[in-house]
Amino acid sequence: MMKNILKNKRGDISITILVMGILAICIVAILSFSISSKSPKSDFTPSGIIEEALIIKEKINLYSSLGFDESEIIQIFDIKYDEKLKIKYVLLENNSVRVRYNLPE
């Protein structure tokens, strides 16, 4: 029986190619994960800016419920007005990320 296994050469080539392909894919995956984990982008924080915009919205609601005038709130939070769209917004920037948060009426 051992002699029959050694004589069967047709299946060996395809199995060898399959195993080498799987090894190559695994090695490439491991290298790509190790390279990507070495250089994280520290300036990419859009979730922090979005949370900050939501906090500013809540602060505006608090100030208006406390009785502040609209002109005072606009001055405190640097609220801008878009003439074209006729809406108020807050513009926040963090490195290369800019968020324009439109305020509800």
C-alpha cells in the first residue's frame, strides 16, 4: 500500500500548488496586518468632532432654556448663518477634518 501512495504523482502537483497558495495568502495577510498596525493615523478623529458638535447643540438648548437671548448664544458659540440655505450652523475643525453641524430651527 505504501508503494501505491508514492507512485501516485498526479495529485501531488495540484495539492502542492494549493498548499503553497494558501501559505502565500496567509503570509501576505499577516504582513499587511503588521504593517497597518505600525502606522496608525493619529489625526483621524471624526467621531470626537461629531460628539463635540452634539455637545454644543445640547449647550445651546440649555442656554436658551435658561433664558439667554439668541444674540448672546450666537456670540458664545460662534454660530454662523447660511444665506443660501437659510439655516444656522456651527463649524468645527480638527486638523484635516471639518464638520458643519446644521442647527435645527
